[in-house]
Amino acid sequence: MNKPIVPWVLVGIIVVLSAVLVGTLVFAKNQPPQVRGVPNLVAVAPMEPDSAKWGVNFPNQYSSLQKTKDNKVDTTYGGSSAFSWLERNPRLKVLFAGMPFGKDYNEDRGHVWSVTDVNGTKRLTATTPGTCYSCKSSNNPGLWTKMGMAAYDATKFSDLGKEIVEPIGCANCHDAQTMKLIVTNPALEEALKAQGKDWTKFSRQEMRTVVCANCHVEYYFAPDKNNVKNYLTFPWTEGANIEQIDQYYKKVPFVDWKHPDSGADLVKMQHPEYELFTSNSTHYKAGVSCADCHMPYTRDGAAKYSNHDVKSPLLNAEAACGSCHKDVSYVTARVAEIQKQVVTTRDNSEIAIIDAINVIKVAAANPKADPKLIAEARALHRSAQLRWDFVAAENSSGFHNPEEALRILATTIDLARQAQIKAMQATVAQ
Ligand code: HEC
Ligand code: HEC
Ligand code: HEC
Ligand code: HEC
């Protein structure tokens, strides 16, 4: 009997072709997503301050960065409209009495507003140092390389202002040749080095958080370092949680201003987003980065890019949270609950500190009061206010690390009430 050879050959060919097809599809699927198939169109100079020049090569990243100009929407506790915190919360005028934040303190807004807003703040005086421009402009990486940070920090704000024309841009976060994320602020490099850390060895996922630490951190102007009066310094030598920061400032010792009513020597905290987030928050420990929530991937046809329209993730929750959480309305409802609890506790801690200030003021005016107890009350006021401000100046109303924020505020209330009791004892004792 003749065997039907032809059909078997056909079957063989079909099997081989199918295997090739499956192999090709699996290979294609495992390729990294395409970013943009075009080679660089123009060469960009190292540290080029003008973002529009980089934008020729990367139009999606450039145009999404420009969107931060038009963000005006507020959320319950955040958003982009630059409202006045002093009008919203008059207690701040008491807490910041005797220092510039008691005069002008507005909500932050989008990255491209940075230069306009720093030039417009009423906190500026004739002696304001150039150091204030350190987290505002893509001119900085070039200037730091040319002048060195010490000379930059020694320049007066009004003189340095002539060189500062570009707001935050590509050069603040990327290397122009490789497009890798980099540390551009010398103060961040020095602070990491002091902790024995080398950022060039960090993973890509770590850099998606560390790049924000160029600016979203607590810092101060060291009054006498490297022969400069206002040397930009991050207080992280002991570590970056609030107790370690407090320890650092005590050790230096450093004082921003004396409170006119309580007489305590205080330190102002500045936007410590990086420090609060990295103090063992759930998201940080799970390996989530700042960019995961604030710069979620967006599609443009076949291309996928990081959205450079950095703003409140609540205005963009589907993209910001939906990549990891199935139930986006559940997690955004959790944000509302967390922020409400943190803000209520924060308000109570403000009331406790103001009570302490008032009692210390009365006690200190009494010539018979025990000076040792007054000094102790003032030290407690300082510790309480530093902790309250760490949470209050942090821009997420506690969401970045709810447990830590509530722990810090509980300590704040305790310290403030202790300050109040000490001041009462100072006059009752005799
Ligand atoms: C898990 C998601 C998530 C991560 C990770 C995250 N954030 Fe946020 N961030 C939020 C949410 C939610 C808010 C609250 C927004 C609001 O109240 O409108 C917020 C608020 C902010 C704000 C204030 C925004 C505004 O509207 O005023 C800043 C600034 C900020 N984050 C910076 C950072 C930085 C820097 C990091 C990393 C150190 C980081 N965030 C990590 C979710 C995240
Ligand atoms: C070069 C300094 C710098 C870097 C780097 C930087 N920021 Fe900012 N950021 C600022 C300044 C300054 C503002 C406030 C601008 C204003 O109010 O004019 C701001 C504002 C914001 C806001 C508030 C926007 C709004 O509309 O309310 C968010 C959110 C934010 N940054 C998140 C991030 C994240 C996430 C990263 C890292 C991917 C990052 N920033 C990196 C300096 C920086
Ligand atoms: C505040 C910091 C910051 C600024 C300013 C910034 N970027 Fe980025 N950029 C990032 C982060 C974070 C990523 C994500 C990187 C990663 O995942 O490795 C990114 C990713 C990219 C990528 C890789 C592809 C992608 O979209 O994920 C390109 C290209 C890029 N940015 C171009 C630009 C250009 C062009 C500018 C200026 C118009 C700019 N960036 C400004 C932080 C920044
Ligand atoms: C890159 C992934 C990722 C993104 C993006 C992300 N989360 Fe999460 N989130 C996690 C992980 C992982 C956990 C840890 C618990 C778990 O495994 O579910 C978590 C936990 C939480 C929790 C519970 C926290 C706790 O302590 O119990 C809340 C609330 C939450 N996320 C809200 C958000 C919100 C709101 C956003 C968007 C602004 C967001 N997350 C974005 C990964 C993410």
C-alpha cells in the first residue's frame, strides 16, 4: 500500500513553521519596551540649561514637563494653586513669629514655576544668599561646575539672579549624553558620602527616588563651612530620620531664629519628602519610588514614556496608583482618611505648642521664675516645634509615611505639654 508521503511532509513543515513563529513571538514579547525608535536628532551640550534643546530629541518628556505650567487645580490638602498657608492656618503666624515664614508662605506648584516663585517671595531681603536658588533652576549644574558650590553659595541672591534664567529642567535630573538619572546637587553628593554611600552604585529603581532628593529634602545653610557663610548642607551625618536630624542640629549646634515670645532657639524644617518617605514607609520598603507615583508611564501610540507633568498623584490616580493597585477608588479613599487623621493630629500639636509658648512667655517675664526650669521649657519647645514642622513642611500631609507622621506628632504633643508644665513649675516652685 502506498503511504501518503505528501501529507506527512506538509504536517512536518507546518510543525516547524509553527515552532519558528512561537519562538519569534516569545522573543519579541521579551524585548524591552521601545522608547522612541529615532536616533538623537541634535547633539545636546553637557548640562545644557535650556530644556527646549533637549526637547527636540524627546518631545513627549519636554511637552509633559511644560504642562506643569498650567496646573492650577487643588486637592483637599495639596494641589497647584500656590494658595497662602498663613491665610488658611493663622496659627502659623504664631509658630513662625519673628522669622520670614511668618510673613509669606505659599503652597508649592509645578516645576516650571520655580524661578518665578522664588523671585516673587516676600521672604527675600537685601542679604538673602544665592544659596536659595539651589533647587530652582537648570542653570545650576553648569554654574556649580564652573564656580564650585562654595563660590555659588557666597554670591548674593540679587547678583546670582542674573545667571538664573531657566526654571527646573532636564539638566537637573539627567546626564545629557547618556540620559541616565544623576545627582546634580553637590550638597546631596556630600551628604550621601558622609553616610558612606556612593550614588553611582545605586540601582535604577533607587535613582528614581534619589533624583528627587536633589531638592525635596531638609537642608540648612551652614554658617561657617568651607569659608562660606551660607554653605548648603543636608543634616544627615547621623542618619536621615527626625531623631537623627534633631541630634545633628544639637551637636552642631545650629539655630535659625529665636522665638520672640518663648525665647527658644528654633530650627525651621524644609520640605523633607525624601526623609519621611525613606524612614521605613510601606511603599519605600516595598521598593516603590517617587517616580512610580509622580511620573507614571504614559502611552503615545507605540511609545511609552514617563510623564514629566509632576503633580499631586490624586489628580491622576488611575495612572499613578492603578499600575499596582486594582481598586484605585479604595486606595484614594485611604489617602483621604490618612490625611484627615494626620492633619487633625497636626492641628492638635500646633495648639499644644502655642499653649507652651504662651505659658513660657508669662513665666519668663516673672523675675522670680527659676531660670533652669525656663531653659528646660525652652529646650522642650525647640524639640516639639522641630518635630511638628518636619511633618507640617512635608508636602504629602502624612501620606508618604502615615505611621511615622503620626508617631512624630504624638511625640510632639507630649514634648509641648512637658514644656508647658516645666514653665508652670518655674513660677509655682518658689
Ligand atoms: C505611593 C505613591 C507615592 C510615592 C511613592 C511618593 N508620593 Fe509624593 N504624594 C503622593 C500623594 C498621594 C500625595 C498627596 C497629594 C495631595 O494631597 O494632593 C503626595 C504629595 C507629594 C507632594 C505635594 C504635592 C502637592 O500637590 O502639593 C510632593 C512635593 C511629593 N509628594 C513629592 C514626593 C517625593 C519627592 C517622593 C519620593 C521621596 C514621593 N513624593 C513619593 C504619592 C506618592
Ligand atoms: C531641582 C530641584 C527639584 C528636583 C530635582 C525635583 N523637584 Fe519637585 N519641586 C521643586 C520645587 C522648587 C518645587 C516648587 C515649585 C514652585 O512652587 O514654584 C517643586 C514642586 C513639586 C511638586 C508640587 C507640584 C504641584 O503642582 O503642586 C511635586 C509633586 C514635586 N515637586 C515632586 C517631585 C518629584 C517626584 C521629583 C523627582 C522625580 C522632583 N519633584 C524633583 C524642586 C525640585
Ligand atoms: C525632576 C527630575 C526630572 C526632570 C526635570 C526631567 N526628567 Fe526625564 N526622567 C526623570 C525620571 C525619574 C525618569 C524615569 C527614569 C527611569 O525610569 O530610569 C525620566 C525619564 C526620562 C527619559 C527616559 C524615557 C522615559 O520617558 O522614561 C527621557 C528620554 C527623559 N526623561 C527626558 C527628559 C527631558 C528631555 C527632560 C527635559 C525636558 C527631562 N527628562 C526632565 C526625571 C526627570
Ligand atoms: C509601584 C507599585 C505601587 C504604586 C504605583 C502604588 N502603590 Fe500603594 N502599595 C504598593 C505596595 C507593594 C504596597 C504594600 C502592601 C501590599 O502589598 O499591597 C502598597 C500599599 C498601599 C496602601 C496600604 C498602606 C498600608 O500601610 O497598609 C495604600 C493606602 C496605598 N498603597 C495607596 C497607594 C496610592 C494612593 C497610590 C497612588 C498615589 C499607590 N499606592 C501607588 C505598591 C504601589
